[in-house]
Amino acid sequence: MPSMMLRAALACVLMSTALPLSAENPKLPPYPETRRGDVVEEQFGEAIADPYRWLENDVREDAEVARWVDAENKVTEAYLDALPGRDAIRKRLKTLWNYERYGVPRKRGGRYFYTYNSGLQNQSVLLVRDGLDGKERELLDPNRWAKDGATALDEWRPSNNGDLLLYSIQDGGSDWRTLRVIDVATGKTLDDEIKWVKFSDLSWDGDGRGFYYSRFPEPKAGAAFQQLNLNHQVYYHRIGTPQSEDRLLYATPNRPRLNHSVETTQDGRYALVTSSEGTDERYELTLFDLAEPNARPRKLVTGFTNEWALAGSVGSKLYFRTNLKAPRQRVVMLDVAERKPKPVEIIAQTSDTLVGVSLVGSRLILAYLGDAKTEAQLFELTGQPVGPINLPDIGTGAGFGGRTGDPETFFSFSSFATPSTIYRFNSATRKMEEFIKPKLSFDPRDYIVDQQFYRSKDGTEIPMFVARKKSTGPGAPALLYGYGGFNISMTPGFSPAILDWMEMGGVYAVANLRGGGEYGKVWHEAGRLANKQNVFDDFIAAGEYLVSSGISAKGRLAAMGRSNGGLLIGAVVNQRPDLFAAVNPAVGVMDMLRFNRFTAGRYWVDDYGDPGKEEDFHVLRGYSPYHNVKGGADYPAILVTTADTDDRVVPGHSFKYTAALQAADIGARPHLIRIETRAGHGSGKPTDKIIDEYADLWAFMGYWTGMRLP
């Protein structure tokens, strides 16, 4: 909690600085006319109107939808053009983004592989060193793959000896991937090409002659970006052969809704297939002994009850992180040499949530969340504690990958005002050293990160990170971010965009809402299915706390969230339109009655419920953003953001929601949509598109919160 002196200062809450609606405000052009259809369907005795159903159609295939998108973008661009400070914000964002960024190295066969961005490159390049002190050289440069920079290097995996590198290509932000292979020594791309890959791990066999991957069947013509994803299958590809000859390893045609990912043990002896029904961490494990000529599937874990994450192996002993009898996770070992292996506890659960385990050298590195910030511990394989790995500050550590028999590992550490620094760590000697530290155009010491706790509607204590410049006083414009779902934890991380917001005098707050994974399975359960309202209550209480404590002030509070967080913003604005001055629901799930009909939406029933079941339907109908826009209320300024090629949360969600906003009597503030082209749900987005988007967002939300814009 803040000091008494700070709390006293914050008690002097500034009066509302909500902007008056006057002729001095940027003129809002009239919204485009949106055709209102007559679709009405009865669901469980209730007539559900869906007048904008036609906006679900793919913009690539439907000319009317394409015209609507173009018209909406023109209105939005005209309004944003009139906002003060946008060009200056964009210029500063480019300066802040222009610093060297490195990824966490991976070591294979004496070679070190890592990503690098010189600053403003649209995509990071992949570099390699022969030996730790070897000269780095460029292996892959995705910036050469497309003129608009929207084709990205996604995942990549070196073979065990480091001679070959398997990588996946993402185009235009789509979830579909194409796999290619490059010879590391020569830099030559091989002829091998694998298509229709999605939601796949990449795993080499033991000798580097081939790899395992997961894919869906080729979709129907014109339906690649909306068709439901069914019949996930695991294949093995032999280097130098066409995809048509790939060998099917595992499939479940009798259960087409299952997903399957595959990983191999370091020695190449075993292939482990992890199967799931949806987004919940409830898995079945199927093992293949690759030493057998025709390896047959062997069920290790059945029932779709618990989470299982492979940490490493020594011979037939496989080490896992699991929530079996441990809602905050523990480490167990399965000896697959036994006919019926039973879990042997290696490290018991603690009061903190275990979020990562890796076997490095001959020891285990465990990453915990202590009140949503990373803490790391070192253990022997027997479970004997060795000691903590001392991280620099409140922030997030990531990496710690490694190999059995090699004690060397790397990890990154970042916080809200601290970009990722790469550290090298030896699990045998416990020696830690800075490996790569970025050169910056600002001083992180000018900023402060607090962790505060507030009470939600039902009295539950919720943690929240509050970051700001040290010189920022009480009553400042504040931007509240939240997610609250799918067991995903919100931890401190660096973004030049957030730094820019704080530079301009804004406060940045991240609330660790229920539905996330910050406190394990119980925390997740408290924010899903029938408990989803807790997430909205937690977020509303966070906003109220920022105002009542004096950190911000009435009329100076903004909010944003992405994906499930976009749903959060849409639902909260419907429930409390008075709380925020401006909001950004980004790539959100806005129609809770039809989300499961498109691409990956069917997986989300684990967190949301099934709109085809009456009990779930009534819960979903109660908060669905699209169906609950309330005429007669004074809504905040809203800038919806999405992308035309988002095939994770299809843009029809945002299209329909925006049409409903613009048709409703919800006040004179702008309710606009910004639709990006050749960009998807977020991953692989080019740097220039990211900078342009944040310049628009900060100009919009800064204006409506009364921020002193540059």
C-alpha cells in the first residue's frame, strides 16, 4: 500500500475534468449508414434480434462488408486527424521504439540462436553465433518476405545438433502457419514446405532427420478464415520428402473437437502427445516409444481432469508441472519404464502459484508468481531446495530453457519501465550475469511501480500494479488494463507505448482480476462460467479505487483490454458507462451467443459456457456486449479496434458491436471503429502498424481524459 504521506496527498482528489461537449471539440462526422436486417431467432423462449448478422461475413468475400469497413475507417480517420498532438505522439513513439531488442537465446550443438531488432524494423530477425563468443550472423530476415512488413517469423526450433532450423511463417496476422527448414551452416532454405499448420508445437526427432507437427485438414475454398477448426492431427515429416508423404502419428476422428500438440524428449526416445478439449488446462497424455519400429500410442494420463506440462526427462523419468491434487501446481515424476507409472511428488505446492519448470543441467528451475510478480527457485532432482535465483525487481522473468547435462540457461527480465535485459545463468554454480542490456533513450529510474490491493464488490482483495512517472501527481489521467480469463496471468512487462503514456503524465494500472491464473486454479474458477460477473465487478472496483484513492479523478479514467479483455471492456461499459471517460475494446469477443461458430471460438466454451445450453445461455445473454448496449445512457468515448484478417476473434464481433453502438442513443461522445488491414489478432504485427495504432489510441484517450498532449 502507498505510504501515509502519499495517501494523504492522494486524498486531495481533483474535481472532475471531463471535457465539455462543445464546438471546440473535434467535429464528429456522421456515422455511415449501416443496413439493419430483420434476423430474429428464438433461443430458450427469448426472441434474440441480430440485425447486423450480415457483418459476420468475411470482408475478403463480401463486397457489402468491404464497403462498410471502408466507410467506417474514413469516418474514424477524419476524426483522429482532427485530434491535437497525434503527430507529436507518433514521433515520440518512434523514438522510444528505436532501441535494440534481443530475444532469449537457445543453445543447440554449440550454436546460440536468438532474435534481434535494431529498433524500428517491422519484424525481428533471427541471428546465430557459433560458440558463445562467436561472431553473430543473420540467419533469417522476415523483413524481406513482404513489402508491407506483415509477414512474420513465428516459432522456430533448431535441431538437436544445431545443423538445421525449423521455423513457421505467419502472414497478415492469420493463425495459419507455413513451415520451412533452413540449413544453418549455408543459410540455404530447403525445399520442404508444410501448410495448414495451426496451434502446433514444433519438435525434432532425435537425429534431426525429421520433425513432428500438428495441422488441420485443408479448409473449404473461401472459408479459411472463418471455418470451424476440427480434426486436429499430428504428423511426422521426413526432411527431403513432400508433405503428401508425411506419416500420421496421432488423430482422434471419433472426437473431432480435440486438439493435439506433440513434443519429443531430448534424447529422441519418446514423443509425448498432449490432448485437450478446449482452453482449460485439462489434458490427456499419450506416449510413443520411438525406439520401437512401429510405435503404438500408450495412454499415460486419461480423463481430461488436470494440467500436465513436461519440464524435462532423464532416461525413462519424465518430470511434469501439474495441478493434480495441487491447485497452485507442484512437480511430479512419471517413470514410463513402469507398466503403470504413478506420479511421484518431487516438489510440493506452496502458497505461491507455480507457473514454469525446466530441467537445466541436473537441476530444476521453478518460476513462481508471488502476487503476480516472478520469483525463481532452484531445486535438485530429488526435490531438495538449493536456493533462490535473485531477480532484479518487481517484474517478469521469462526463459530458463535448457538441456539435461548442460547447466547453461538464459532468461529475460522486464518491468513496466524496464525493457528486457537478457541474463545468463549457470544452474550448477548459480552464477548469474548480464548477457545483453539494451541502450535506452530514457532513464527507468524516473518511474515507479507500486503494487496495491483493493477490495472488489464481494470483499475479495485484488492486486493491482500502478506505474507512473515519479513526478506525476494526484488526480492524473489513468489508463486501466485488464483481462480476467482463461487462467492467464497479467504480470509486469515493458512496452514503449505504455512508457509514452506515462511520459505524458498518465498513470498505467493493471488489475489482476479473477479468471486469471495469478493465484492458481481457485482464482481462475472464480472468474469463469457462471462466475464471470466477478471479473467485471473486479474491474469496476479497480476503476473506483483509482478515483477514490486520488490516483486519478472522475472524468480522467480510461480503460482498455484485448480479446477476452475486449469483452471485459464492452461488458463493463454497458454496466457502468459513467465510470470511464474513454475506452478501447480491442479485438474483443462481443457476441456471446455466436462466438463458438467461428474458427477457434468453439474452444472458449470452457471459460464462457456453451450458448447452446440453457443455463449457460442466460448467463451469456446477461452480459454479452453486443446484446446489452443501453440506449438513454451517456457512454464514454469509444474507439473499437480490430483487424480484417483476425481469424482468432473474427472481426464480425467488433463490426456488429460498433453498429449497435452507433445506432443507439448513448450520448454525443464519439463511438468509432479502427479496422487495420493485413493484421490479425496481434502476433506478427509490423512495428509501423503498432506505432500508428498507439498514436491514434493515445491521442483519442488522452484527449478525452484531459491529458496535456504534446
